[in-house]
Amino acid sequence: MATQKRNPTEIWADDLFSRREEAEQLIAYMESVAARPVMREDKRAYTIAVDARYGEGKSFFLQRLAEQLGLNHPVAFVDAWADDLTDEPLTALAATLKAALDPFVTNPQISRRVQDFMVTSGRVAKIMGWGLLRRGAGLLITGKAVDAAEELLTGVSEDVRDAVNDGLGDVGKGTIEDAAAALEGVGSHALMAQRIAAFEEGKAAVQQMKESLAAIVASLDGTAQHAPIVIVIDELDRCRTTYAIRLLEEIKHLFDVPGLIFIFAIHSEQLARSVSGAYGSTFDGRAYLRRFIDRQYNLAQPGLTPLVAKLFDEAGLRREAFTLPGLVLSQTKDLDPSVPELIAEYMRVYGLGARDAFALIDVLQTSAVLAQSSLIELHFLLPLAIAVVQGHPPGTVPQAVVTSKWVFVPYWTPQSSDVTEVTLHEMTMQLHEAAQLTDRDLEERRAEGHSYAARFISRSRANADGSYPIAAPRGYPRLLAAVARFTNPQLEPRG
């Protein structure tokens, strides 16, 4: 029985980052692209890369984008990270595309053409499986050979399989600079006529596969879910680099058909570095990736507060575990921020992004556990925790990158005329400086009458050995040092 489709409001019900508007803009753009005439003979499909850093909701966005697109178009969703275990991108793409077209099997014309596609894609996969020079021979093929070798790889038939494999065994494992050199050792084992026949066989199989895809697109005219067919590929930047490259190359060479749109989720900077690493430090990974991408869409920077609030709740943290200072919005009104709101504001002051929220909440959660029910003075621990996330030693004060409009007015009361404002970072520095003072120096500061930091820090009582409990403000460096020993390999500090 078909799954009941949700409407857009239901699809985006848990949209923390307000991505629905971006999705609808991207859908409108894709549909406009699909309506354009094909301008180039050598480029028919269209590819869009959705670019964002880890933690900014690429997977959430693409899953719901795919679901909304599915209201009007056939959509295939590929989890590249899960599929790279098979090391067969073509098989993964063909399988998910077939699944996307399954609702049309009641239409005899579409069903027949889907079967044609499965047969021809199977032939192509078989031919390519015999001719994988890079993997089968253990050769290192440099960037110069990529284009030329790709054509040769699709041209090895069953007739010459054994001869090619035997010949490649004699080539060795040196670095291959061009396709001719890659096959140089094969010459004594395979006739040129066999090579030509194999090449033609491969070209014919690929062409038949493309024709079957084009026939599927054409047969969708007049159906409820019409062209373009959209193939959404998530987690590409988390795959093994060799698999990501193969997937991109197979899309380029095998699926270049009008009426197909591919959407990739990537962190382009990270993927470009990985490609450069695979092909050598002098290889331009960015330029290489541009060959496969027609348009890059950068997701808008997400709001930090909704993400922090979600992570805060998921970590089992409670508002009652933290004390918050009195804050006002500069020259405007009193503030009563929630703990997630205050955390998000400190993150902005010290230059942390959405990716860092995961590590910061992890540090705060572990701190709360180790503090053993003692209240945590958030406005002192939080900047020190941010420094730890940035890779600094426990007890370090981070460097502010912006000035918040949220300020402290330490001595303000309705009866007081003292409205001296102290920025978040200034308060951090005052508390840090006071924490380094001796008890006598703190007492002198307190005697001056106007030293909030001295009064606050002096509440820490030393142990018999002169150290401070890790749950007391002057013990926070020791607390964070203990937290740092609980390493989460997936949330390593940025430094």
C-alpha cells in the first residue's frame, strides 16, 4: 500500500532553521531549469550542489526537500555514505531510481521503459566491472589520466577481460600519467581489433542506457508526477574520496540526459581538499569538482538559538542547574533570557557556529554531571567552555569577535543611579582577572565597594590543601580539565 503523502506544512513541521522558504525557492529554480531548452549537446542533465558545513542541517534539508519535490516529481534519494560500502555507484543510483519509478509500474509504457533501463544499466555495470583499471590493477592514476582513462574503462568487454587483466598484472603499481601508459603493458596480450571492439561495445551500452533514461522521462508527460526526475544525493562529502569521485564521474558520463536533475549535499571546501589529497597536493580539487556542478546553492546560516535549545533538551540539561546573571539590553530594557538564548549569544560573541554547538553542549552536559548537582555559574563557565571547544587549554579566556548589545549592569536597582554597563566579554575578563587574585587582594577589592567580580569570586572557599572544588568558580579550570578527559572522537576541538 502506498505511503500517505504529507503536505508541505506537515513536511516542515520540525523545521528549526526555517528552511522551508529556501526549499521552495530551490524547487522553483529547478522547475525553471527543467523548462529551458537544452543548449549544449554535451551537457543535458543538470546538477546542483547544496553547500553547508557540518551541523547546519544539510541532511534535514535534503530529506524534506526530496519529500516536497515528490509531491509533483519522481524523486530518488541516495545516501551515498551508506552505499559506498558496496563500491558500486551505478548500482546504487539505478536501484534508487527504480524505486522512485515504482509508483508508475501500472502504466505499461513506463514499466516497459524502466525494465529497458534496468537491463541496459546492468550491461554497463558489467562492462565497467571488468575494466576498473584503477582498482583491479592497484594503479595510481593521476589527474592527467582521469578523462582519457574513463573512456577506456567503459570499453572492456568479456572477450578481452582475461587478456586485459593479465596484461595489467605486468604493468605493476607505478604512477600512471596518461591512459596510453596505463595500457602499454597490455599490448602483447590483446589485439588492437579487440580493443576497438571493446570500446565500441562500451559506447553502445552507455548510449542505450541513456536512450532508455530519456524514454522514461518522455513517458512521464501527462502523469501526475512529471519531469524532471530528481535524484537527491546526501552525505557525498562523508564518503571515501574514491567512491565520491566515481559517483560524480558516473553521473557525468552515464546519466547525462535531459529531464534529470541531480542535487548533491556537500561541504565543498572539505570535499575539494579530499580530492586534492587523493590526486596529489598539486591537483586543483576545486577546479575538478566544478566539472560536475552546474549551480552551487549555499544554505543560509542557521539561527543558533533553535539549534542550541534542541541540543540542550536532548542532552537532558535543566535550567535549574545553572545560575544566570541579571542582564539588560543596552539602554533599552531588562532581559530575561533562557539558558539556550544566553549560550547562543555567547557563541556569537566568541565566533562559534552551528557545528560548534554540538561540542559546546557536550562540554556543558559533562560539566553539569561532574559538578554533582552544584549550581553552575553560567556566565563564568560558559566562556571558558567555549575556549575549550576552540582548542585552548582549560582556564583560557577566548577572544571576542563581536560586541553584543546584551550587557551587565552589576549594581543597578530601581533606587540606584549606577547604570554602568559592562559587555559580556568585559565581564568575562573581570571575572578571570579576579579568579587569579589572592583572598587578601579580593578582600581589598570588595572593600572598594564596586567590584562585582571580586564579590562573585570570593564566594569560592578553598579546600584544606588550598585547592578549590571543581564546582566552585575558581575550580572551573580543573572542572574543564576533567571534562576534556572525556573525549568524544566525533566532536574534537577545532584546534
